[in-house]
Amino acid sequence: MSAAAPPADERLAPVSPVRRLLGRPELGAVVGAAAVFVFFSFAADSFLKASSLSTVLYSASTIGIMAVPVALLMIGGEFDLSAGVMVTTSALFSSMFSYQMTANVWVGVGVSLLVTLALGFFNGFMLTRTKLPSFIITLGTFLMLTGLNLGFTKLISGTVSTKTIADMEGFPSARALFASQWNVGSVTLKVTILWWLALVAVATWILLRTRAGNWIFAVGGGADAARATGVPVVKTRIGLYMGVALCAWISGQHILFSFDVVQSGEGVGNEFLYIIAAVIGGCLMTGGYGSAIGSAVGAFIFGMASNGIVYAQWNPDWFKFFLGAMLLLATLLNAWVRKRAEARS
């Protein structure tokens, strides 16, 4: 009598394209982005012009650069309410250090990088040592940085904005890296679009192809269970917050080298836009689920909405209503898609 064949491992069973598609976190965001694109294509005559689409991409990139690390942080189960003002802090440190020390602006850029990364480390370290919710930790950092930005700027510059550094050594090369642009016919493409796409690619590679990506999903799914299986929870959380800080530094340098000066009150409230882009892109508020590509789609929806309303000549006061409605609809759609995916698995 021949022995019975062992049961096949269900993990090796082929997965249908439909099931694989339904399991993607960004599916709902892609559907929403297509709907918004079609809607404004009809509602605004100038929306489909090449120059208009380049403006949409630029608006999306300024949010998307920060939405990428915020999405990774949310997948890891945490929030950062200080992300918006941290962007301004990084720009202020670069500007004021370079101006006061009469140094090459690259010195200020380097010092700003160290300071901003230290802020990210502080958030992660305080979270892991105090066990307080990330909402409380980063809200405290948000308030401290808001006061620090205003207080130091007025103390050093005498006003609420920094002095121009446009005539300082190193400014042209720094602007080329952080704030350059190219004209292709009637289309103006800014370097932030390249930064954005590069960050999305790197973050996607980390999430899907590295051990660190597995750690991020594991920590977001359950820190205690992840720790029991050997995941370095503390290092992962600190690394995620430092990732947010790194992208805040990139965004801050873009602001500085685009406008020569920085207003100390900028950035307040932008942290919610980053979170909204990540949530629209498929990230769950509870962690453990999401993608960097989804955050990019969410940022693109933001870019289309913010500019589409202007092109359609609507009252811009309705923008926040539209953004809130998109957030709710995207969250409901993402929840429905996830349930369908779980039902098919």
C-alpha cells in the first residue's frame, strides 16, 4: 500500500491576480485618484494642460516627501505630530547658522541635518523609554519647536523671518540640489518631484525587500509579539522617527533655497496633511498595514484637489471640506477592500 501524499503547503499555492490586487493597500487610493482626476478633467478646462499637471505634481511632491516616512511610521503603529514644524526648524537652523557664522551655506545645511536627526532620535527615544503614547510625545515636541522657532528667530534676527543668504558662498550649488527646476516647453519640473519619487522607491524597497521592512510591519502589528520573536522594537521605532526627521530636513532645505528666507511660523498644521495623505493611501490608524506607494497616491490626490479647485474657479474655502470628505471616503473604501481581501484569503 502506498503512503498517502502529505498535504500541500497552502503558502505555496498560486495566488490569483485578483486576490493579489485586492490585497494591495493602495488599491482604494488608486481608484480614488482616478475618480478625482476624471472629475476635475471635466470640472476645470485648464486641468489637463501640461503646465497645470506640472503644478499638480509639484504640490503633490511637497506633501509626498513627508508623507512617505509618515506612512512608514504609521505602518509601525506610531504618529508624529511634530513633522510639520520640524521642517521649518531644519530650514531655520540652516539659514541662521550660515548667516550668523558667515560660513558657507553647506556648513549650515550639515549642522541642520545633525540637529534634525537629533530631534527625530529624541522623539523615538522618549517614546521607547517613557512608554507614553506617541501622540503625547510628539505633541510636546510640536509645541516646543513652535515656540523655539519663533523665539530664536526673533532673538537672533529681530523679526519673525530669517535674513537672506542668497549672496553667501555655496548658495547656488545648494539651490541646485534642493530647489532647482527645468523648463521643458511650457512645463516646469521641480527637483522635489525627483526627491519624492526616489524616496517612494527607497521606502518601497525597504518595506518589501529588507528585514527592516518586516520589522516595521511586525512592530505595527503588535510590539509585544514582535519583541518575542526577536524584532528590535526600540531600534525600529527610533529609526522610523529619524526617517521622518531626514525627510523633514530635505523639505526644509527646499523651502530655504526656494525663497532665500524662512518664516518662523511656517509648517504648523502640515503634519495633518502628511497623515491624511498616508491614510488616503491605505495606511491604517492602528498600524501594521499600508505602503509607501499608497502615500504617494494620497499626496497626488492632495495635489489634484488643491489645484483642481483653483482651476475650476471654486471658492478655495471649500478645499478643507473636500479634503475631509476624501479622507472619510478613502478610509471607508480601504476598509472595504481589506475585508474583501481577507474574505478571499
